[in-house]
Amino acid sequence: MADVKFEIQMLHDRVMVRAEQDSEERRSTAGIVIPATVKMANRLVWGEVCGVGASARSVKVGDKVLFNPEDQYEVEVQGQVYVVMRERDLHAIATTQTDHGTGLYL
């Protein structure tokens, strides 16, 4: 039997996000190196939206979003790990518009 490929379609308000890879160590704003072994509690991460369900209203494919990776469902597709969550579990969407945002830039 030939290798069949399936298209993934998210349901309802579900969002599939590819999290940005963390480097092994971080630097503080003062230049202090923070090793990878230091665990920061409740740290949010940025990711790129790769799929959205039909009921998702505020987010679209390609958006950069902020979310908590803990207590979310992970799935591996063709060697890439994605996080699947509800749209309401997203904390922020990065945009280039500043008419109603925080005024902070990435």
C-alpha cells in the first residue's frame, strides 16, 4: 500500500501552534548568562500559528502568539512538535498595528 498523506484540519476553536525553540542559555538585559538548567516558573513562550479551526475568531495562520506551554496537548507531525490548544488559552497576538495594543514592540 502506498504511503498516504493526510491533511490536518483543526476543529471548532482549536489552534495548532509551533513553539519557538529555546536556546540552551539566555542572557539577562545586564548581560548575565542564565544557564539552561535554571527553570523559570510560569514562563510564557512565543509560537507561530500553523492551523486554526472554523470557530477561531481572533487568530489566523501565520500569526505570532504568546501562550503557556504547560498543561497543553502536544502532537508530533513529520518530526515537528506542535501544541494544540483552544483559542481562549492564547495570551497575546503580535501585530504591527499600534492603534489598540500596548505600544510594546518585539
